[in-house]
Amino acid sequence: MTVLRAILFVPEVLVVLASPPLLMSVIAKTKAWFGGRVGPPWLQPYFDIHKLIQKNAVYSKTTTWIFRAGPIISLASLLTATTLVPVLSDDSLLGFPGDVILLAYLLALGRMFTVLAAMDTGSSFEGMGASREVTFGAMSEPALFLSFVVMAVASKSLRLSEMIGPSLIPGWQVAGPAVILVVGALLVVLLTETCRVPVDDPATHLELTMIHEVMVLDHSGPEFACITYGAALKFALLGSIVVHAAIPHGGWLAWLNAPLRMLELGGLALLIGIIESVTARFRLNRVPMLLAGATVLSAIALVLVLMRRTV
Amino acid sequence: MTPVLTSLALLAIGATMSLVLVRVPRLALVIVMLIVFVASVLVAINAGDVLLRASSRGPYEVAWPLSLGTVRLSIDGLSAWFLMTIGVLAACVAVYSVPHMSAAAGREPVCVFCAFFCLLLASLIILVCAADAVLFLIGWEAMTLAAFFLVAFHHERRDVRRGAWMYLVATHIGTALFVLPLFAIMFARTGTTAFSSFAGAVGSGDRTTLVTLFALGLAGFGTKAGFMPMHVWLPAAHPVAPTPVSALLSGVVVKTGIYGFLRLLSWLPPLPLVCGEVLLLVGIVSGVMGVLYALAQHDLKRLLAYHTVENMGIIALGIAVGMLGEAANQPAVAVLGYAGALLHVTNHALFKGLLFMSAGAVLHGSGTGEIDRLGGLARKTPVNAVMFLIGAVAICGLPPLNGFLSEWIIYGSLLGGSILGIGVSGGLPGVAVAALALMGGLALACFTKAFGVVFLGEPRDASLCTRKTPAGMKIAMAVLGLSCILIGVLPGLWIPLVQLAAGELANVPHGEVNMRIETVLAPAIKLSGMAVVFVVAVSGLIAIRRLVRLRAACSNVEVTPTVATWGCGYTRPTPRMQYTASSFAAHLVTTFRSLLWPERAILAPSGSFPGASHLETHAPDIAEHDVFEPIFRGVDRLYSAVRAVSWRGEQGSPVVSESAALHRRGPIRTLIDGMVGALRRGSIQVRLLFIVLTLVAMFAIEAISPVDRAHSATGQDSQHTLDVGADK
């Protein structure tokens, strides 16, 4: 860790933790523009979180300590995962070989406790959301991990910051098509994990169409603030991985890199907003096919990367 | 070696005590389980000592009156690892058995249970420490029989008998058809039964023998370990056995199959690449199909049994990567693969034992293991719920518990294999990574289903009343839960223990193993750091939450009382509106229906005022119903065709009597039928007559043949002396 890195550590962490709700408002503004509306204010997500923290929480008689612990554990796992993902710079805060597996399983830990908190209410709505979430989560794991394999083979490293860092530039030159396919697969995984259209519609509250929204239906007050912020943070983390894999920088200076990465994340949020506005939500039977398609994309990328290496 | 012998002696004493104290079963239970606890702790400490000092013990040798083999015990790294697993799990199960069995002390033969428990443990210790083929087989058979009698504890029930018979038949088919020929080949190659001479008996050029031995080992030891499609006995035997027996079965008995396979690998030079690839495929199929079948189950223990199949698949993946690394001459991949597999052996024993004990506590408390009838147990048995949650998080491989550690190492070895291009130039390990990820996701679905439906929500069957979990059960579960957490949070303490065994398997010298383990130790210590970060994050968030609540209380915001869950406008929500286990898993089962072939029997509501309707879903095991059942039915039909006379001495089955009506029954046929009929009727004089006739026939043959013997007498005699000389 250089001196510059040590000095920039605290501001970087603060910016990384403070910016995710801004990405949410970028998506909201994009969708509003497509709908001919002005949309909510840019700082609306922050106002929402502030409002929720001040509210009182209502608990159900059926729930146990798991209902109260679920949002806390899922947000804690996301905060732990933040130290592993390079967001604004090319290096993550606490990376090590094999941290990419830990990242994926931390997200799974968050998912498990969100699902258990949903089952804790004893309501059929939350059970429905929980059932859908575990189904789509299970099917998106192979796509995610195959992408990791491709990036690991391309960069010959098991460290996330090296897999998607400047070492991917020679990887792009050598196995360009494979990396494009991987970025496509990761985009589909991003849409699934952050529950965006076409997998789930975050704006609606109809039981036929919800996955994530219905799982957290009973949470209120500060717990719901945890959940809202956690969803935004998850989007920022997975979005960072997609952005770093798609647009590798060359190890530039920090003052140039950081704003550029913020702009790229904003561009990704814009892209997601566009996708949400022009696509309709898939029928639930079709979502496994979408995820299988992402897995196939990653598998083709793996074949390309392995062939390229032997040839 | 003394601790092992002491514990064997203690177990022998325990077995006799349990038979002596038949009149006072509760006292017998406590005393014998105490003896078992002491014996297993002794064995575990000894094994831990061997692993820490990285030095083998033995061999300890005693001659015995059998013509083949000797009693030779030795503890090397591999034996020590499995011995430690056996010791730790058996100690916890012994503590668990006391409250579990004392409820049944008056009605059931608890002393028989204790006796066979001691026998099982003793045979496991002998099996794992054996350095001689005959001793190994004796331990293997004793373990099978002891486990059979333990599984058939509630033998009045039909499904228990069926499960026990399936276990016995499956193990014996595996042993007779595959394991015995394996040892026979090794004996023929080396001429002795000592394991030390087996190592290096087959050269690396002899490809046919290597592949044959690998295939025999995979089929024979794989039946015990529960690889697909030989796993059919697991979901039949585990649910019907008493809980301590299920925990031991899943925890250590299936691991002896893995031990046998690893022992075979340690004798052979690096096998051809195709063997590792076959094992990788077996691991992928076992893992994915195992967890899919688990998703479709309605019974808690059967679900856990299928998860054992899945975890054996994961262990097979680790072993396969080790084999691939050996074949491609990449010691880093080999050591990591074997280390991951061995760590998963212990981790699985710990968290599966915990889960089975917790399921047993549910059974003990509520009287049923049917998931769809339970619910809301977290409020009635909170400690049991926490234990099941720890086991569930561990088995899904989630950080910071121990399941994540072994899966992480296996992932590392697979990714390393892919980067280095081993196995279809790196493609097969890549596919294995995707399969392992799918297994993890499906396991998460399955355990959120199991935990969520059993422990959370409202009770689905109001007629069930719940008893509290006894303290002894809680203590045993707490020890296992604590070990799961400790291994996960402090991996740096545990990984060095495995280097002795991993080095032996990968045929890598000690110093190099050290170096390879170091490469995974540094990131593993970072894992502890990440666990610390996680705990800090959790406590920070809890502190903020408390602060917010305090501030709200101070500013006198009205605290709303807890109300019933909002039912979206329904004024009278009932517990039956909750998601059941089947509905939770329905989406996944339907998505994978081409692999699972689920069956549905539905009586749909019809008409404007529908009456009672009915839906039943099953996922019958393909291996059981479409592979083995037709085979056994065919064998049964073959035997029925051979059987000429029925039990009561009547003439023949319908097929035979038909032909008898059409054709004349000649004198030979009548004679044979008469003899067989006389034998079946069982009069003692007839049987004595048959014995005399057989002896006369044998002497006649002996009398005739020395004419041939005399011609080649010299050649045969010298051969005979040569064998005698080699034996001495």
C-alpha cells in the first residue's frame, strides 16, 4: 500500500459507501425520462433512508429473532464484500487469492438470511418470494462462477482485483470475444441478483410480479432502511465488477481513475434504466431459460479462452 | 499405538458390560456411553497428536491363528485423519444417545444397542488402523453387521426392515463383487496381505491393471460411500435408523468408503488422466442429483440422507482434482485437491452429525419428521433451532463456517486445474466449478426450505405438541456447533493438520507439501480477518439499531404492540396459508423435472362448489426404481424358474405344473423332485443320508484322481514347498 493509497483510504471508503443510492436515482430518472416524466429528486433515496430510520418498526407475533437479524446480517455481508471488490480504484481494500469465491458466497449468505427472515413471517406472500428467490439464485450461480473461471484462466490469477484489473487488458487483446460474452453473462447475473426487469420489477407490488419486494414486505422502519441501502450497495458492487471487466483501465492515477469509474458506474445505471424501460418483465417460467442462456454464454466464453490458450 | 489398543479394550469391556447389565438398561446406557466417550476421546487425541507431530505410529503386529494375514495396526497420516473424525463424532454421539435412548429404555432392547454401538466403534477403529488386508476386511464386515443391527433397532416396523436389508444387500454386493476381487488382485501381485507391500506393487506402465483396480475400487468403495447410482441404500436406511445411528452412519460409516478408496490410491502410482476425469463426472452427478432429490423430499431425515450423497460428490470432486494433479505432475493442484477432500470429510462429519442430532431432537420433541406437518418450532425449542441453523449455514458452505473452508479449497484446486489446463485442457474443472456452484445454490434452497418450514412460521398441524429438548442433546449439539464455527473462523489452525495425509496421498515429499500448504495458509488466515470484519459489521449495525431504538424511546415515540402478520386484506389468515415445503421447492423441481421425473397424483377441485381435493407429489429415486429394481426383479424371476418345488412339498410353480400336465414326468424328474421335496420337508434322517452320500461321492473322486496326481507329483510338491517358504 503506497502512501497515496493510505491517505486516500478513508475518503474512498466513504465515497464507495455513500454513492450507491445515487445510482438508484440515476435508474429512476432514466425510467422517468422514458416515461415523459420528471421523476423523483436526485437525492430521494437518501431522504427515504433518513425517513425510514426515524420510523418505528412493527413486528409480527409470528416472527423470531431471525426476522430482526436478517436485514442486519445481509447488510453486514454486503459491507464485508465491499472490501473485496475494486470500486473506485484498481485494487480492492482487502483482497487475497481466492477472494472471488468468498465474494460470491457472502452474497449467498445475505440471500439465505433474507429468505429466512421472509419465511419467519409465516405469510404466503413472503414464502412465494422466498421460493422464487432461491430458485433464481441457484440458477444464476453457475453463470457467475463460469464467468469467474473464464476471467481466472484469462488473467491466471484467483484474486478479483487482478482478474478484472489492468491485467485484463492483455486478456482483452488475446481473448476479446470471450470477455465480451462474460460481460454479457455478468450483466444477466446483475439483473437477476439486483432484481431488475426483466427478472423482477422493483416498482410494482403485485404478488404475481414480485420477488425481492415481496420478501421484504413485512420489514419496516430501520430494518427496511438496511434492506433498501443493501440493495443499492449490491447493485454498486456487482456493477463495479461488470464495469471493471468491460472497461479495463491501464492503472492510471487515482484522481483520474476514481471520477472515471463513478461516471462508468453511472453509465451502467443508465444502461440498466434503459433496459428496464424498453423490456417487459419475463414470465416466471422464462426466467430459468434466461439464466440458462447466461450460463451457456459463459460456457462458450470458457471454450474460447481454453482454445485460445492451447492454440 | 497404546491409546488405540486401550480404547479397543475399553470398547470390549463396554460391550460385555452392556450385556451383563441387561436388567438395568438405563444404568447400562449411561455406563457404556461413558466408556464409549472415553474411548473415542482417547482415539481422537492420539490421532490429533499424530497429525500435529506429523509422525506415523506403528506398525503393531500380533500373529493370529488364521492361515492368512496378521493383526497389523499402524497409524499414518490418512488413518489419523479418519481416526480423529471418528473419535470426535463418536464422542458427541455417545453424549447424545443417553437422553435419546433412555426414553426407550424400558420398551426397546437398549442394551443390545449399546453392545452393537461398541462393536461398531471398535470395528471402525480397527478398519482405519489396519495395515493388513484380511484385518481390513474383517473390520469392514464387522462394521457392516454392527451397523445393520443398529439400523434395524425398530425392526417391528416394515420400513425399518426394508431399509436395513437394503443397506446390508448393497454393502455386500459392493464388497463381494468389487472389494474382494480388488484385494485378491493385490494379493496375487504381491503374495502377502500387508499394506506396506501393496504400495508400489503395480507399476505405472501397467495401465490395464491400474484402470481395473480403479474401477473396482470406485464401484466397491463407492457403494459404501454412496456415489450415484449406488447410493440407493442411503435414503432407505438413514431415516429409519435411530438418530445416533443415523449420525454415525452419515458421519463416519460412509466415510470408510472414502477411506478405502483413498487407501487404494495411496498404493497406486499416478493413475491415467481418464480415471480422474471419470471420478470428476461421478462427483458432479452425485452432487447435483443428490441435492435435487433432497429438494423434493418431505421427510427431514431422508432430506439429510440425500445431502450426504451430495457431499460425497463434493469429496469425490476434491479427490478427482487430486488425481488429475498427480497425473499431470502438478503437485500444487494435487495437494490442494486432496487437502480439500480430507477437510470436507471432517467438516461433513461435524455438520451432518449436528444436523441429524437436531432432526432427532425434532423427532423426539414433536413425534414426526414430516416437514409439512411441522412449523414454528423456533419459538418452542429455540436452542435446537439455533443448532439446526448453524448446521444449515455450514452445509450450504457459507462463510464464516467450516463448510465454506473445505469448499473454498476445492474451488481453489479446481480453478488451479483449469488455469493449468488439466483435464480436457482445463474445461472439465471449469464445468466442475459450475456444478459445485449449482450444488451450493440448490443446497441453500433446500436448507432454507427445511429450516424455514420446520422452525419458522406457524405450526401447520395443530395436533402436534412439542416437548423440550433434553440437556444432554443440547450439550452434544453445542460441541459440534462450536467446532463448526471455530474451524470456519480459525482455518489457520486446522489446515496444517491435513498436510501429512495430503502429502501421503499426493506422493509428495514432506518439505514440498509444507510449501504447498503454505500457499493456501496465507489466504486462509486472511479468511479469519474477513470473519473479523464481518463480526465487526454485524455488531456495528446492531449497535446502530439499538441506538436508534433508544433515541425513539427517549423521544417518546409510541411503541406499537406486536400484531399478527399482515395477510393482505384477508381478515382470518390461517397457518395453512403458509408455504409448505413442497410448494417452496416446486419451482425448482419443475425446472429440473427432466432430471428428477417427479410424479403427481391430483384430484382437482371441480364444479362450482368443490369438495375435498387431493394432491400428492413424489420424486422416486431413478436409481432405485429404474435401475436396481428391474435387475433384482429379473434375478428373482430367474430364481423362481429354478425353484422346482414349493414350500409345502407340492409339485411345482404354475409354470412347471403346466408342463407336467402336457408331458410325461419321467423317472429322473420324479427322483429329483422327490429328493428336493424330501430336503425341503427337513426330516433329519433324509439330511443325514444326503451327507453320507455326498461324502461317499467325494471319497470316490479322491480315490480316482491320485492316479493323475502321481504323474505330476514332483512338480506339485516343490510348488507346495515354495509357497510354504514364502509364507514364513
